Amino acid sequence: MTELSDELLVAYVDGQLARKQTRAIDKVLEQDDVLEARVTALKHAHARLEAAFEAILAGEEAEISKVTVPPPDDGFWVPWRTFKIAAASTGIVLALGLAALGYGWPLSLPGAGPAPDIGVATGVGSGQGTGPASQVDLEVAPKPQIGP
Amino acid sequence: MLPRLKRFADVLGGGREAGRGLLRRALQYMLAEQHLYQRGTALDVWAFSEVYRQWRHELSGQADPMAHIKVDDVDFGTLFDIENESYRDEPVIAFLMGLPPQQRLSLLLVYGDGFEHEDAGRILDVSAEMIASRLIRMSASLSDRLNERPPAQAAAIVETLYPEGHRASP
């Protein structure tokens, strides 16, 4: 039986040896069952360690993805939330359209008469009404003359 | 890199809660002192070493550091729980639990994160030779422990002492 230290065998398993040393150990392992069993045991231990560390990492990744990804919404073709917003918007637009059709534009309250005609005919809003009130000419009947 | 850093902090702190707090404090320090980062240093090596430095800094403020580094079995065990999977490698978990933090981290950095011995040494502030020496000792120890034959159960021994035909009647 060849004596090889654990130091050398662990370095061999970890791939830390030079190519020449690795080949030499490969040859020894072909002829020595005890050493081969030891190397297999070391490889097995490393594989289980790696699996244990992978398990922790999988837990961390799952925890982080839970925090960052929002839960999927329910719905048929679109999520319920989108559907609700779209329905509310459509309702508001429809209500405004119907109101405009029913009462004319600009809006006037029913029973309050026609909408005031703003501006053009009376000159209000065209700048004439902004100054002092215009002077009104009154027709004054001529004074009756008292004859002599 | 964040999940890897979190795993490092968890293994160092001995549980998810302790790891979360340690990582948060370390990241705050790293943000505040980011000017200390030297160009040319691998970012992951720097980040891991800052988490380890933070842990050592907090440990130095403890009245009883040895008591502080002792991990809680339950907290540490839950680190290995995976959703929808019931298998846990109990012998390996028990082995890791019994190790001092620095030795646990040497295993994690080399076999879990794939760092070279030099980088692992930089993170843990020791030489590459020290890392190699730790790995040899712990690999051999774990290998021996995993290859031990499980002790026979007491009930089984009694069964073989009193074979079926010679059992005394009650």
C-alpha cells in the first residue's frame, strides 16, 4: 500500500495539483484500492457539502424573488385591476357624452331658459362694456310755450 | 451577488434573522465608505470581506465573544430548508453546526462560492496556506464522519441475543 497524505489527496480532489502530480496520483489510485476508496470518500464529502450550501442559496433566492415579484392578478384575459380602471373610464366618458347630447352645448339646466347668448350681439365681452357706462340720450319733449 | 452575500452572512451569523441584520449593517457601511473601495479589487471579494469585517467589529464589542459566536441549532438548521423539499442532509448540517465560524466560512467560500484559496484568504484575512490547511482538516474529518457505520440500535442487539425460537414466554 502506498502512503499518501490527506493533504495531497484533498489537493488532488480539489484540483489544486499540477498536471504532472495529478497523473502520478491517477496511476497510484489505479493500483491501490484503499487509496481509491479514500479519494472517493473525500469526493463524496465535498459533493454533500456543496449540495448543503446550494440548499441555503436556493432558500435565499426564493426569499428575494418573493419580495421583488408582485403576485399575479386574477382575471380572464386582462387582470381585474386593469379591467376595473378601463370600465370606470368608459363610464365617465359615456356619461359626459350623453349629457352633452341631451342638454346641448354649452350645458343649460332644464327649465332655466336658453343659454345666454354671450357677447357678440350686445358687444359684451368685446371690450365695450369694460369702460364707464355710456351716456343715454333721452328724448325730452319741448317745453310748452306760453303765449303772450 | 446579493443572494450569495446573504448566504455568507447567514452562515456567519448562524441564522436568517441574524444574517439579515448583519448584511444590512454591512451594506450601509459599504455605501457610506464606498470611497475606500480600491480599483482592481474584485467586487465580490471586497463585499464579502466587508461583511466579515463588520461581523468581527461587532464581535469585538461583545463582553463574551465566545458565547456570541455560538449558533442556535434551530435557527441554523432552518437555513437548509428548501420549499417543497423535505430532504435535509442532517449529518452534514450537524458537522457544519459544530464548526467555528471561520472554518465554516472557509468551506463555504471554497466549495460553495468557488473562490480560490488566495481570495478566500483575503476575505477572511488569513493566508492561502491557512485556508488550505483548514480545508484538509475539515474534509478529512467530514469524510471520516460520513463513512462511520451507524451504531446498531439497542433493540436490534437484544433481538439477536434472543433469537425467535428461544424467547422466554411471558
